[in-house]
Amino acid sequence: MPKTSLLVLAFSAFLLFSVGFVFLKNFQQHWMDRTERAARARLYLKTDVCTNHKLRIQLGPEATCAQKELELRMTPLYRAILDTLEDYSLCGHRRCEAMVQWVMHWKWLFLAVAAVILWFYLQCFMFSFQVRKMHNFQQLSLPGSHLHVD
């Protein structure tokens, strides 16, 4: 094997190992967090707020029993996997919504930049049109101007 392909292979392996290590580190953190939240949810569901239905109705939206039940519908392992995948998703953690808001805030700047780019593109097109026009004009042969081969 050539030396450069070994170097590329080693660099790729190092990069893959690094990404995998960071992925596992984030996964472990999410798993610990989701396990703790599930334990707290189980504990909260055992309190009088959730077991006494009259008290639950009186508290109304202040009783978060439904949210805790929803938290326990998926295992902490599955939620940790989803959290980790959301970390690496392009639009995870509402990044796309934030980008749209940022673009809408600076829309006049983007329109001005687009106008300048369009103007430069138009100038480039007009310049190439003029160059082709002059090139075609110089290629014309007038009557009597052709070369004689003797």
C-alpha cells in the first residue's frame, strides 16, 4: 500500500473513533438524565397528587401527573437515543426555526446582498456578450480581404 493511502486510512480511523467517542459520551449523559427523570416521575406518580383523584381534579393544570405518565411511556434508553440523534440532527433543538427567525430579522440585508450579486452577474453576462460580439466582428471576412495562396 502506498504511504498516502495509509495516512488517509489512519486519519479516517482517528476521525471515526473521535466522532464515535463524542457520540457515546453524549448518549451516556442523556441516558443518565432520562433515567433520573423517569425515577422522579415514578416517585411523583406515587404521591397523593396523582393517587387522590379529587385532589388531582382540584389542582387542575398544576398537577403534572399526565406529563409524568407521558415521560414513562418510553424507556429512558429509547429517549436517550432520540435525544442523542436530535443533538446531531440538522434541525435538532429547533435550530431551523431559529435560523428562519434570524433570516427574517435581517431580510433587508439578504435582499441587498442578493441584489448586488445579481448586478455583478448581469455585468459579467453583459461583458461576455460584448466580448463574443467583438470576437464575431473580428472574424468577419470582407470581400477582397481573403488571403491569396500562390
